[in-house]
Amino acid sequence: MIIAANFKTNHTRKSTKEYIETLDKYVSSLKNDDSVLVFPPSTALDKFNLTENISIGVQNAYPVEKGSFTGEIGLEQIEEFKIDTTLIGHSERRHVLGESQDEVREKYTFFKSKGFQIVYCIGEPKEVREQGIEAVMAYNFSQLEGIDLEYENLIIAYEPVWAIGTGLTASNEQIEETLALLKNKIKSPILYGGSVKVANTKEILEIKNCDGILVGTASWDVDAFCQMIEIADNI
Ligand code: PGA
């Protein structure tokens, strides 16, 4: 299973270091082969000495080696820390920061060409969910336009926008139906994200076709995140 923590705009350099040390100690003590991903803010990136199954990734990067793109980081800044994992297409980047499908696709193509492990996020807003499953799938597939689904280092994260950071989780039936329809087209692992917390981790991870979770809010506390890893370990 894949258990991922997205810090978003939370944690400092200091608290990230403490978090990662605690997490590493915990994960090293398990005998599992789950894959743990952590996406800290870019100011907290560093070379961490970690057990094999933990990877650090960036939440966002500009699809260039380096250049004049004020406020962005590129490959040169990421490679300094030997990082080769990135999130692409997170709903906050699409819907809050206005990233278009063209921009998302450009990032995907660039980081794929560099061999990155990519957690590629898709998910429908509330008004689309209310129109029913056909609209939901059309929306989600439109967010996969131009994305090479055969890429071996691709992980998909299905995160309904209306469930992110809201405390509202999609029902198990909604998750199961959506994941099954995605799996018809996608061979890559698929994560669920959207208000995942310790209390619902087990039931979500037990849903058919669910290969892991992408956790925001509840992952910011290292003890809670370790509990989620423990639950995955016991499934
Ligand atoms: P949440 O965020 O767990 O706070 O809903 C999930 C995400 O945005 O990846």
C-alpha cells in the first residue's frame, strides 16, 4: 500500500525535520513493505537519511531545469536533495491557483521525462458529483487528457474536491464505484484522498481497488500519520 502525507502550507523546516525523524524511526521498526511518501513545503526540503520505503517529494515544481520563473523551483533545486517524487495536479493547484489542464500536462510530461515518481491528482467538484456518476467520470477523465497512463512511475490520487479539507469523506460506495471505473482504464496504483483520518483509514484501505491514501490535514500530526501506517500494515 501507499500512504502519503501532503503538508500543503504547513510545518516549518525545523518541525519537518523532527517529523521525519520520528516517522523514520517508526517506519524502520515495522517489517512492512508499504511505501510512505511525504510532501513537505519546499522550504523544508533537505537530504534526509531515510529507511528505504520512505520517499520525500515536492508538492509542486515548474517544468524546467532552471530559469527565470520567479517564485518557482525547478529540477536543479529538487535534484540537489536527490528528490525524484512529485505531486502534480492537486486540486488546490487546479482550483485555487488556477492551473489549467495544459499546464498540468506540461508538468507531467516534463517530470515523466526525468523519470520522476508522479502522484497525479484528479477529482470532481461538488456540483459535478451531484450530476451523477457519468458526469463524475467524464470530469475525472478530462483531467487525464494528455497524460500517459502507461508510465510505470505513475500513481493516481482520486480526491473529490468537495471532500478535501472539509471533513466530508465520500461514502465507501462512491469511492468503490469511482475507483472501479478508473481501474478499467488505469493500471497504476490508485489512492483515495479527501478527509482521510485515523478513524476512517481502515475502511477506506479495505475498499476494492484502493491502493493507498493521500492524507492532508490528518497527516500533519506525526503520531496520527504513524497510526495510519500501522493500520495499513495490518491489512
Ligand atoms: P485532506 O487533504 O486530507 O485535508 O482532506 C487531502 C489532500 O488535499 O491531499
